Amino acid sequence: MNFLNWLVLVLGAASATNAAGGAIRVVEDMRGLDRAALAADFLSAGAGSSGGGSGHTNNWAVLVCTSRFWFNYRHIANTLSMYRTVKRLGIPDSNIILMLADDVACNPRNHFPATVYNNAGRYLDLYGSNIEVDYRGYEVTVENFIRVLTGRHEEHVPRSKRLLTDDRSNILIFMTGHGGKEFLKFQDAEEIGSHDIADAIAQMFEKKRYNEIFFMIDTCQAASLYKQIYSPNVLAAASSLTGQSSYSHHHDMEIGTAVIDRWTYSNLETLEKLERQDKNTLANLFKTYDSSVILSDPGIRTDLFPRGIENALVTDFFGGVQTTELTLEMYKTSEKQKVLPADVKVEFDGRLSSAQKDTLLEKPRYKLKVVLPQTYLINVPFVLCFGLLLTGVVVAGSV
Amino acid sequence: MEVLAVLGVVIRLALVQRTDFARTLDQRVEVSTPVTSFKRMQEGVFLWRNNINPYEGGVFHQAPLLLALFHVLDDRMIPYLFILLDILVAKMLVEIAKHRALDLKNQTWRPFFPSKEEKEALLAHESAESKTVTKESGVKKSDPTIPTESALVPLFVGVVYLLNPLSIVTCLARSMLVFNTAAVVTGVYFAVKGRQVYSMFFLALASYVSMYPVMFVLPCSMLIAKSLKVKIWPNIIFEQPFSASPVSFLLFATFTIALLGVSNVLMGSWDFLESTYGVILLVPDLQPNTGLWWYIFIEMFDQFRLFFLLVFQVFVVAFVLPLSLKFREHPLFVVAVFGIIIATFKSYPAVGDVAAYIPFVFMYQELFKYMKNLYIITHLGFSTCILLPLFYNLWIYAGSGNANFFYAITLIVGVAQVLLLGDFIGAMVRREWERGEGYAFRGRRIEVMLK
Amino acid sequence: MRRLVAIIIAAWVSISASAAQSTQHETLHLHQRPSGRVTAHFAFAQSVAQSQAHALDDIARGFGIDEMALSFTQGTRCDSIATKVGCRPPGVVLWAWMRNNHSLSSVDTRWSALTNALAGTFCASLNFITPENSAEPQSSFTHSSVNSSLSSLRYASLPREITCTENLTPWSKLLPCSTKVNHLAHIKDRKMKPYCILGSKAGIASLFNAYAIYDADYHSMSVEVSRKCTSDTECTTEIRQDLVVALDPVRKGYQRNMDWSLQFLFGKEVAGSCPLNEIETNILVTLPKAEGFEFEGKVKPVYNDEKNAWVYSLELAKQFSMGVKYSDSKPDLSEKSKSTELIQIHRHLTGYGRERGGIKIRISNRDTKPRTVTLLEVLPWFIKLYMHTLQRTTYHITSQEVLSLSGEVVNQTLKYQPAIPRIRPSVIELTATLPGESITVFTFQFDRAFIKYTEHPPDANRGFDTGAAILTVHPASRTEKEYRLFSDVLLIALPTPDFSMPYNVITMSCTIVALYFGTVFNLIVKKLEGLDDSQLKKKWWMFWVKERSVLGKK
């Protein structure tokens, strides 16, 4: 670890200490200290304790673009801009669920293959060389989105498609597409309602799948989509209020479509300037919104977020930064083996799961038979039986 | 009239021999359905002849005995078989109509529960009348309050079937519906004649081919009872119209099980059940037809599918018992009504079903004067005959219309048939009332209301 | 993803620590045709022993796979621009031989699990492959080393699947010479470099540039895994990865000539040979002309007679670039559309309208001697086939006359599996011996099914793609090998209902049923009553009705 990183860690720890009001402290001498108390301090530092620290230990992002077709290029660009931002600020690919409803980078209509730009000057290729799209094309459905959030997947779904969060995860959920009052359109075929989103988040709360959620949404009448959320520790920001449309920012004449939306562009203008250890708060981010430029009034919902947007750092949700505690001796963990959550199946494991037992008794599904003219189709038993039936009918009828 | 009947046959023969209509008609959705299509029968025969189970796939849904029949028949003979069946159907319709004509002639207009004095007066009146009644028409000329009705010409019913373009089209397309119609009409014919065993056997055959003719068992058993029983009092309620029913049901069940058993022996397994009756009941193949089922089950979400399937199937058979009870002295009328219900609400209807019930409706021509909507119904019928293929073409071939066009016309077909049902039953209710209770109001102008 | 990273690093460590295995190599074969097109074929082969860790080895072991082949392709008309290197049809093609008795689960369950695992590994929607659109061919994949009594074959294709950078990224992380995980690299640099860093910092994989690859006329990326066990515990997994890219310097450059270089085509240079000792790095170049050109670059190639190509040898950690300059660099465009393959297959749709149609398959045998071929067609269940309409005609290849009975196709064996709606597709497997210098045409008809509202994809009016037909050409002599040709992919448009209508349809249809029920119910249950004047009483609250008899008479 080089000097700069070490310095940052110490400073970060120090500032976190200041912010947390002494809840976490840099400990150099472990002798004579009550380790259990220290551990309890550390573990209880999240979830609603006095001011400051959010108490999260890992960051996840769920980035969803719900629009299909070439003319919705800007929605893909919105989502990929957010993807780039969170990757740049430290969230690894394994903690990002990226859902893109259509392929625009390798679309035959794309004049610049394997690229997605969010600006007409084409300074920055968002697609890049290291991109992992978890759900693409027809897989981006309301059902899959809710399964990702709630963690209720079908069997065999690979790890990269699961949101493996716990109760100390901060999740950034970014959705963009076409929407209306209390609904968001998925791929021109179905819709998700604001109640569905609220209930999914409520399920996440009950299953302790998040510490805090920042729900960002860039569609028309976006604020109506977060209106129904009723779970705690959820902060929501939307590109426009109910009754207002959201607009695209500018076009690229060679690509032929609009390349970015106004609210996302406004967010990026601020986010692009941030670094990993930035101390800017979300309140600062929201202050940069200018309705006359965005052409709609962004909506913010803070009533479910007791910590307050002045205390929430941007990197609490966009970055993979976490506060650390320096210790000189080892900290012993529990002897018991860590048990995976029940809904995460171990991959490549041939052990019989519950749904498999019936397949063993199934008769073979595929039957490729040779087409060969048969000669003896109307067999003797049939002729006998049928004859018997007819004679029986005639005899009985004549009685 | 005979000329017209022969004309009907000649038209079929000419169209079979001179033109290629058969192939194009077989491919029209209004005429052939997934369970009656001849092209699918050809595919089934081919698969069976070549070591592949025809019931395994999603193409062939027809009864095994029919499969065996078309396996042994020569290709050139098949159109003539269908024409022969049509002729037989017409012949039997004529016989049924003869019986009906006799029935109509013997209908009298008198109260159902006369008091003693009224009874004597009526008997005296009747003996006086019998001298004035004319032989041919059976019309009671002397009583001006009884409507003058022309007698039913039995051959007309046969001509109606033969010359009906819908039945010509069905026969040309070699749709299996002809077998269905033939079996049902034969069953009714034998029921009218009182031959219980034969009647139930043919009805078992009909419901073996397609499931819905099971509804005809009850009215046919009533027809059998009617022909076997002696009249107690002319046109008074037959006290035991259901007396033949238990035996009929037993015979029907026996024959059905026997036919299924014979099919099992032929095919070697029970696979065919799921492919034939399962398809009729569960409607997995959603090819458009003239009915109401296909579009609603295309557009339905999976959670509601089973419920609506149950509901739709129940609605077809829901009125079997009530209608049979209400019209127990007119079982042939019940047969006609069931024909209309089946043609409207079965899972895969076609124009052949309409052609099947129209002759039965024409056996009740005396009801036409009580029907209010006959004009509308006929015009709706004509216009849907034109618009159905037109809008189908717009949807599938021209691409300038969508499914809703065709669907709207099927809705109109449904509305027309429901109107016909309502009118038909209403007319019979009205006429029965006039013949019985309304007798007391003879000579007066009154208002008749349904309460 | 974290796990994959760890595995890759562990793999590198263990590979470099283990003994040398000679079956591992990286080869880049650049083949230029007279029309100017350059096909770059990157072939990577590695073998993973029992003790080593590799994601594909994990998959093969976990699911009991004997052999597996997966390809991601875009671009058609491969046969006219690339060599006979196994042109694949557009989309994804996957087949696998799986052990019958493995871990107590059935082959179909493991097949679903396999497609899901591959979907996660390659960031593709392979999970759309289920037993519902898979087949078990019997005669098409015969010449492999698998014992067909112990293993079952499953085959499926997804013609609609796109290939883009998100598939190339994980694929290139599985390469043998992948020394470092590079996805953190661009996070370190604020500015993105103008080309992509993919896969490897050394070896031919350093040429990978997504902008060039996905601009190509044809690109195909494939993985072949085969597992050989000498005993129960001693198993080796052979992994072969191929990337075929067909680039066109004539189209790309302003000069419209045949000159090209690696920098021109890929925008990058090769960063030296692979530093691992066991992996040889080779670059082969095949040119359309025998003379009249010169090689550019510091290193000159050596002509190898048996491989019929110019061979470059790379040095460790030294940037390598090369190019070709012709004295007469005009491309010969006449050859462009001519294919020199002996056996060709073409397939197209016939008919019009959205109710029914037909498929016509044309197989031509330019060889003078008869060849035995197997045609495999896997068609989805919503194409209802009529096998009694299957017809075959054989023509002579030049004179177009129908061949007489003696010259016709012999030994025809037709196998058919009818489709069960929503459970399995239709499979036709036709083995026949085609006469020499003939064209055989197969036609059959089908009906298009009317599928449910929920079964249509979101862009329903586009239609459904049907997977390619596979023509397996069986070897004519002992020295030849069996090879496979893929036909065109068909786009079949199904009739669509109106998607805005579910509630309306239920309302309207149920109205008619209610109308019927209500009318008939009223008529049955209610009684007719005759009312004359004495019985008609005006209701007290109907004060606006004039007191009069209903019949209009006072």
C-alpha cells in the first residue's frame, strides 16, 4: 500500500471519527481495552445512531435502462454514465447489476460500433473495454427487476445476476426510461407501478437487504414513482415532478439521436468532478440542480431518510469507500462457519435440489424416430373389438 | 322441391369434380378448425403410417376411429364420401321433419287444466270440428282465434340443408364436422323413431368425435320416451318424459366407453385422450375461428386462464337441464336450441355448426311469426359471411388491418346467434302460452308480459 | 466476478508453476483473399489439469460435460469471405455432451443449469436456452470421441443473441496467456486511452480492439471444451478458444487498395510473445498472390511449405507489428461472391401472409463423387410442420435437368420428432447420399401458430428467428474429417393480436355470454302473463304517465 493510500486511510478514519462523534476511533494500543465493547461500537455505528456515519460496509448499484429501440439511445447512455461513475468511484463490477434493455453499442444502426457516447463531442466512450452487462435484451423485465431487488430468484441463476446485499449495504438504484404517473414502462410491453417498487423495497427491508437506498429515477413524471415508498432509510431523487416531463439534453447528428437526458447530465456535471474520497454531501449535489436548465423541477424525497441529506456523502452511495479501523492485533471472529443466505445456491454443485427430484422420473422428452412406412396398422384385436361392438349394437337395437 | 334437393347434390358434385375449391376452402379458418381440418387429418394419417405417434405433436387432434377410416380410404373416394354423408343427413332431416309435421298437425289449442264443464264443451266442439277439418293442411278453419298456419313441408327442411352455402362449403372442405352432424342427426332420427339403442349409439359416436353432442342425450331420451308412450290426453303434459332417460344414459355411457376402449386397442395407448378431448376442453391451439374463445384466450393472462376456461365450458352445458325441463314436451325444439348454443359457444365452432342447426330451426316455422328480430338476424348473418373472410384477409395477408377487425365480426356472429336464441326460445314460450293458458284470453286484446 | 478474478490469478500462478504442456498454443492466422478481405483467426488452446483452476473447467466438472461448444457470431456470408474454418450462423450456438449418470440429476436439469452458468460467465442471455428449445440429435454430431451410450447430446441455438464488448470481456479473461486483470486499468486513468485494453498484456490477445472487431463484416467468438479422463481421478480439460474476424482493408482505407498492416486493421501492435513458456505464440500470414508484394516491419517472415503460409516468430516483451504492401494493389472483386466450397446449403422461406408458409432447402454437391450428408433442422414449436408435404427434387448442377431415378438421392433416412407445443421443438434429421454434381431441393409446408399474448416478445412485429439448419458432411475417406455447415437463419413473422386489448376483449366477450345467459335465464324462469285492462294498475309514483290503457284504448 503506498504512502498516499495510507495517508488517506488515516485521514479518512480521522474525519470519520470527527463526523461520528467518537463512535469509531483509531486504536493503536489494544492492550487493556475491552474488545467486545469496541466491536459492539463498530457494529452499532450504523442504522440510526447519532448523526454522521451511515454505517454501511459495502456498496451496491442496480442500474436499469428500461427502454428498447434505437431512438432511446439516450436512456442507455444515461445508465452507462451512471455505470462509469460508480465504477470510477470504487464499486466493483461484482457489486453492480447493470440491466440494459437493448443493445445500442453493437446495433447495426450505430455509426460507431462498440461505443456509446453521452455527448456530441464524443469525448468519452462509455462502453469501453471492461463492461459487464448482467441483464440484457429481453431479460430486462419487471419480473426480473423485482427478483433482483427482493433476491427471490429461480434456481440456477448465476451469482453475477443476483443482488447479494446484506443489512449493511448501501444500494444505489438508478432507473431510466419512459414513464408516466405512477408507472414506468419496461420495453414497450409492460409496466411497473409505484406500488410495486414500494412493495419490493419493503420486502428488502423485511429481509434486511439494505442499510440505505438512494433511489434515482430519470423519466417523465418521475416523482410519482417514489411517492408510494414506505420503508425507512430510503432517499429518492427524481428528474421531474408529477405532471412534468423530463427532457433530453442534446443530439448528436451523426449518431442520429439524443445522447443524454438533462437531469442525468446535470448530475454528471457534478459527479464527474468528484474523486473517491470526496466529502461532498448529497445536499450539495441537490443544490446544483437548476430547474431552468433541466427544464423540469427535480423532486427529492427525504422524509424516509432520518440521517439527513446534509450528512449523507455522495460517496456513501456512488462510491465503494468505507471507513476502516486500524488495529495492531488480530481480531478473532466467531468459530462457527459462515452460513450463506438460503436463497443463494452454490453453483456447480451437483447435489440434488428440491426441484430436481421429479426430473429423474420423467420420461424422455426428446424422441427422434425414423420415418418408416408401417404395414400392419389396423391390428386384429381392433378389428375384433370393433366388430363385436357393431354386432352388439345391431343385436341390441333389433331387440 | 325435389328438383331443389337434387340441385344441392349436383352443386356439390360439380364443385368437387371441376374446381379446386376443396383445397382453398380447407385452409379457411371459418370453415375448418384445428379439430376438424382435413389437412391435419392427412398429416395424422401420414404420421401414423410412418411409425410416428400422431397424437404426440400439436397438429393432429381428431378421433382415432376417424384416423383409421381415412387410413383405409382411397384418396379419390373421400370427397364422394362427404357428399354421401350430406345426402344421408338430408334424408334423415326429411324423416325427422315428417314426424314434426305430424306433431304440428296434431297440436291442439286448449287449456291445460280445463274444468269439468269446459272439458265437456271442448270435447263436443272437437267432435263437431272433426267434420270440418280438411285433410291436407290440418288447419282448424272454424276457429278464427287460432292462427292459420301452413303445414310443414318435410322436403323443404332437407333442401334447406342441401342448398345452404355454409353446408356446401363444409362438405367441400372435407371438414370432420360433417361426421359430427351426420352422427347427431342420425341419433335424433333414431330417437324420433323410438329406437333407443341405435340413437344412443350414434350420439355416443357423435360425442366421441367432438365432445359437445353429449348435450343431446337428454332431449333424445325425451324423444324416445315420447314415441314410446301412449298419449294420456292430447297435448297435455307428458307425465313421464324422463322415463327413458336412465336407460338412455346407461346405454350412452356404455357405448362411449366401448368406443374409447376400441380406440385404445387401435392406438395401443391412452395418449389420444389428451390430444383430442384435452384440446377441446383446454383450448391450447388458438387458431381464429367464428367463435368467441380464441381471442379471449390469446389475450388472457395465465393466472386467469383456468377460471375462464371453466366458466366458458360451463356456460355451454349450463342450460341442458333447465331447457329440457321447461320444454319437456317439445324435445325436438330442445335439440334445435342446443344446436344453436353449441354453434355459438363451443370451443372451436365453424360455419358447419350453423349449417347443422338451421334445418332444425326451420322445422319450427310456426314460431317465425312470433320472432321479432328475424330480419336483423338474417341480415347480420349475410353481412358476417362477407366480412369474416374479408377482415381475416386484411389482418393476415394485407397487413392493413389488425386482429380486432376479425374479432369484431366474430362478436357480431355471436350477437346474431344470441339474438336468434332469445327470439327462438321466446317465440316458443309465447306460443306455448297461447296454446295453453292464453286460451282463456281468446277473443280479447291483451298485453303479454314476462314476469 | 470476484471469484472469476481470483480463479484467473490462481490459474496463472498454477500454470506457470506446473510442468510444460505442449498442446497449449496461441496462433493468429491472417488470411487475405483476392478480394482484399483479411480474415484474422485467433486460436488459443490450453489444457487444464485436475489440480488447476479455470472457470470452464469448473463448469465442465460440475455438470459432467464431456464436450461442449459455444459460439457467438454476428455477420452472414461467412463462406465467401473466410476460409473453411467453421463458419457459424448468427447468434449463439451451443451443444454439449453430458454424462447421463452424474450427481443424481437428469441431463435436462443440468442443461438448464449449464446455460445459466454460461449466461453468468459470458454476460449473455444464454438462460433463454431451456429444454423447450433444445434438441437431442442422433446422427449429426457423430464423430466425436464421446461414448454416446454414456452421454447425451443437447443442442440449441439463439439466433437473436447479439455479441458485443460485454461478451468479449469475460471471454478474453479466460485466455491462457491472460496475465493480468485489466478492468481496473481504466479506473486508474482518468482519461480513456483511444483503444481498449482487453484480455492480455502480451501475446496475440493484445491485438483485441473492440472497435475494430465489432466493425467487422463477420466476427465469431467460440469456446470448445473437452474433458478427457484417463481414470476417475485423472482428468484433463482441453479448452480451445477461437476468434474469427473478417476485416476489409479495401473498405476501410481511403486508397481502396489491398495494402494492410496490423496497425491499420486493429489499431494496435502485438506486445511481444506470451511470457509463459508452455504457450507458443505463432503468427501465420496467407496471401492471395505468390509474388508482387513486400512485407513491412522490422521482422521478416519465413515461408513454411507444409502450412502454406508465411510464419513470424515473436520475441518476448518486444512490440511487434507487420504489414503487407502490394505492387499492384487493386483487389480482384470478381471473386468476391464465389464460394469454393464443395458442398453448400441454402435455406429460405416461401409463401406469403402470416398464416402459413414453406421452407425450401437447397443442398448442392459440386464434388464429382457422391457424398453422405445429414441435415438437421430444429424448428420451434410455433411452426407447425406438415411432414406429409415434404418433397424432394434432385437436379443436375449445370444442366438443371431433373435427375433420373438412378441419379437420385439414395439411402435416405428421415427421422422426425414432432413438436409438442411449449414443451419441445420439431426436429428433422435427414441422412442421405447426394449424387455427384447435383442440387437437391427439399420443400415442406408449415402453419404459423397463433401464440398467446404473453408469449410474444416486446418487439412482436419483428418476428421470431429460427436457428440455422446444420448440414453434417460425413467423411468420404479415412483421412477426411467430418465437418459441419450452417445454413441461413430465417425470420418468421407470426400473426400478432392487438396488444392493447386484454381487458377490452374480456369485457366484450363476456358481455355476449352474459347477454345469452340473461336472456335465456329470463325466458326459462319467468312466466308469461296476460294482462288485460282490469289488471293494469298505474304505479303511484309514475305521476307523469297519463292514465290510459296500455292498448291505447280507453
